[in-house]
Amino acid sequence: MSTKVLHVLYNDDDVLMDAVKTTRAAHHHIEEVFTPFPVHGLDKAMGLKPTRLAICAFIYGLCGLSFATFMMNYIMIQDWPQDIGGKPSFSYIQNMPSFVPIMFELTVFFAAHLMVITFFLRSRLWPFKKAENPDVRTTDDHFLMEVALHGSEEEALEFFRNTGAVEVKVIDKH
Amino acid sequence: MSSHYEAPIRKPLVIGDKSYHDITVDVARPVETRANKQWWTVFTIALIAFLWGAGCMVYTIGTGIGTWGLNKTVGWAWDITNFVWWVGIGHAGTLISAVLLLFRQKWRMAINRSAEAMTIFSVVQAGLFPIIHMGRPWLAYWVLPMPNQFGSLWVNFNSPLLWDVFAISTYLSVSLVFWWTGLLPDFAMLRDRAVTPFSKRIYSTLSFGWSGRAKDWQRFEEVSLVLAGLATPLVLSVHTIVSFDFATSVIPGWHTTILPPYFVAGAIFSGFAMVNTLLIIMRKVVSLEDYITIQHIELMNIIVMITGSVVGIAYITELWVAWYSGVEYEQYAFLNRATGPYWWSYWLMMTCNVISPQVMWFKKIRTSILGSFIISIIVNIGMWFERFVIIVTSLHRDYLPSSWTMFQPTFVDAGIYIGTIGFFFVLFLLYSRTFPVIAQAEVKTILKSSGENYKKKRENENHSHNH
């Protein structure tokens, strides 16, 4: 069974923002909005939950810090302690000032890379992935709102034309 | 309209009567059109320099480090000078993209893409030097923490040289993902405009299938912000750690606590000068003067002036501390820098780095294209000599006067250096014709607040309200 959706195109971000608000107020279900650039406040207007990627980054950073600590403790203290310039080689905590730079670097390394990888996986972005924006103009200067169609098609078309849309299309989605 | 308010006193960042579509067209133009004759000329020169440098590298690796001018007293010279010089240049890119993002500076948006590209390309040049200086570059992986069986011992985590390995590789890889994440929407724009199947396929692959969903943008902005937050201390740590290569030694002139902040300021100084050098040419060649405006150049000049003054204060502090320390060796090291056989490099450094940026106090000079370009070149010459002064003049007269000597570079030293400049420009020129050189998605977000036409429109509306 195919479901019908509306593709409503706008050519201005302010018009889009107002349209999103009126659409939600009229209890239409916004499936997705495709924009050429980040429209500030759009996620809130659409009712999207805040992203938790920053929390992930913090946790990944802690992983990096622990990894650095365990690695250097094993290498420099447990496995093969050496006397280098008389620095204390039998206690991690006493030798730690020398280890701070790498503890810091690995914290950043883990936080940054794992966060970006999480972002790519969550947003389904990777090389050879096919783009899913329904209209090529949405990376240029058009804003596309995809709305589920329930009830009368005529009424819906009329409603969205009044929101300032430059184009309204009915699409069969399989 | 009201949500895009910006104080009228702020000068527009996008000049002309631009719409969103105009930005798309302007940014895509260099990619979609053919390169002109000048591009090919400069590219050929850069390529020849690169090939010459590659030849010198092959010669070095095949014959040995003896092909360089190094001797028993001066064991580090041009290679490390070039390494520090290139790493320093790289700093401006992260500063523009990360620090200015945290400070919400809108003017960063027209220049961050190219500045980050410059960062990545110059860190690549920097990384070449320690690797070829190893003599056996195929064993470069020994700097990684490998288990005992590979050699006799683990790597030494007490060594600043190893900290450098971690700092530079973290810096290069994090800058790369920061850059690429920002590029995705712009590659997507090129993909959706592409007419030939070949370019469509290329930009489709490069854009990772970016579709611009509201949720993607929300994540994108969060990731950019967190990456900026991570990259800011990272960029400061990188040159700090580079300075530790010297500061943790016992060589007079190197063993100073001022080195970390002094190196970081110097890095930003030379990096911004290089951004100016590149962008002054690029804005003209790819006709993006409406986006990279005189105001952008002026703001970068102000940063050059400030960091140049910080560097100047650091030079003078160093002299004062050498005297105040009462350590004879330290005092001699500085006296020798200024009045010894390498006096000319010291005074060249002082003139280029401390005196020349002071002309930026004059608005006429800092808003002049030619003036900015000349100063940016002078600054980078000065910053190369700064590293040369620190490294060679501290080494050539060591604790043992019987081993005092001079350093004489060979054609191989010069060839490798010129080769990296060539390599850098080869990469940058290829970038400028195949990548979106302006973060167009981000510039579109500031068009309504900082575009000249929108600012004028707002002003006119205000006037009509008043009457």
C-alpha cells in the first residue's frame, strides 16, 4: 500500500519557519524538512529532541583518558620501567607530569573521532551512500517540507499554498 | 526580518545584491569552469618545485642525512626549522574555524574553509621533515607504541619528541575530520548541480550522501561546536608541545619557560600571515571579492599586528630573563644571537616580526591589498628566521668552545624546503579548483544579518518608520 505525502517547497527560511509553526498548529504531521543550510530554531519549531552527541563526546573523551592512562602505566611502569633522567619510574602518579600531554591528546583524539563517527552513523552518512533529498534545489536555495497527507487532498493543497509555498506536490511514497 | 537584526555599525560581510542562489553560483563557479592560464602557470611552477624537492628527498634517503649541511655541533638545522615553520602556519586554520566559532565571529565563515585547507596541507609538509630526518622513513612506525619484540624497548613516553608524534597526528586527523564534516553540505551542493555523470559520482561520494535533513543539521551544528571546543585546547597544545622539544632540553636559549606561549603566539602570527597571502590571491583568481572582503583582510591584519607584538614582547622578555637569570651560558647564548656571526638572522627576525607588523596601526596600510600582501610575506620570512635563530644559533656555539662551528646548508637542504613549498601550493591549487572554497551553507546563514543588500533594506525601513 502506498502512502501519499506532500512536498511543500519554500524559497525563504523565514517563510519556512512560519509555515512549520502553522502546519504543526493545524495538526499536520511534518515527516521531514530538507534545508540548504542550518535554519536556527527549526529543530525546536519542529519539536525535535535535542541531540545527545555532546554527551557521547564527553564519554568518548573519558575513554581516551583511561586508555592513555592504562597504556602508559603498562608500558612505562609495569612492563619495562627505565631510569630516564632520574624521573620516577616505579609510580605512575609520580611520573605523571610527563604523561599529561599524551593523556590530553588521546582524550581529544577519542572524543573527536568517535563523536564524528557516531554522527555519521546516526545520520547515515558514509562514502557511496545515496543522497535522499527529494529535490536537488534543497542544497541550493529551496526548503522542502515533507508532510503526511491525511483526508482531503484539495484542502491540504489549499492550506499549504496559503503558507507561502512556492510549490506543492503530491507524492506517492512506497 | 527582525530575527536577523545586526547592529548597523557592523560592516556587511557579503557585498552586493546577493540571494541564496547567487552564493551557490559564486562558490560553484571555480569548480564548474575551466582553469585559466595563470592557474596553469602557477601550478606548473609549484609542481616543478615539488618534483625537485621530491628528488632531493629521494637523494637524502638513498644516500643519507650526510647530504645535508648538518655537523656534529649543529645536529638540527633546516629540517626542524622547516618543521616548526610549517606546523606554525597550520595554526591559523584551526584558530579561525574553532576559536572564532566559539567567539561567534561571523567573519570567519568566508575564510574558514581555505584556512583549514591550509592547516591540513601545511601540517602534511611539517610531518615530512621528522620522517625524512629519521633516515630510514620505512621504520617511521617505530614511533608508535609497539610491543617489545619489534625493537629492544617500548617508546619513551617521557620524551617531548614522542609527545609531538601524538600531538601532530591528533592535530592532523582532528583537523581533517573537522574540515570534512563542514565540507559535506557544500559537496552536496556541488553534487546536486553537477551535470556530467563523472562529477556527479565524485561529489556524491565526497558528500557521503548528505541530504540536509533538519535532524542532520541539528547534529551538524552540535558536532561543529564540540569539535571547536576540542580543537581550541588542541591547537594550543600542539605548538606548546613543539616548544617542549626545545624547552625541556638543557641547551642555553632553549631551556626557557616562556617558549610555549611564545611559540603559540608566533604560530598564530605566521598562520594568519599565510592565510592573508593565500586569500589575497585566491579571492581575485576565483572572483570571490564579495565574500572575502577588505574587512576580512583588515581583521586578519589586526590579528597579525597583535600576535606580532606578543612575539616582540616575548623576544624582549627572553633577553631580560637571560640577563636576570645570572646564568653565564644563557646570557652568552642571547648575546651571541644578537651580535655573533648569525647577527643578521637575528636582526632580520626582529625587523620582520616585531617592526613590520606595527605598520598595521595605520588604517590605510591594513586596508590596502598590496600592503597586506607584502607584510604577510615579510612576516613569514621573519618567522622562518625566528626558528632558524632559535635552533641554529643556540646549537652552533655550545658549552665546548673547541667544537664551535657554523652551519652551511647544502642544495639538498634548500631543495627539500623549496619542494615542500611546491607541494603545499600543488595541494592548495588543486583544492581551489575542485573544492567549495567557501563554506557556502554557513555564509547563507549570515546573509540576512550581514549581507549588504539586507542591511540596506533594514536601514531604509528604519528611516521610513522615523518619518
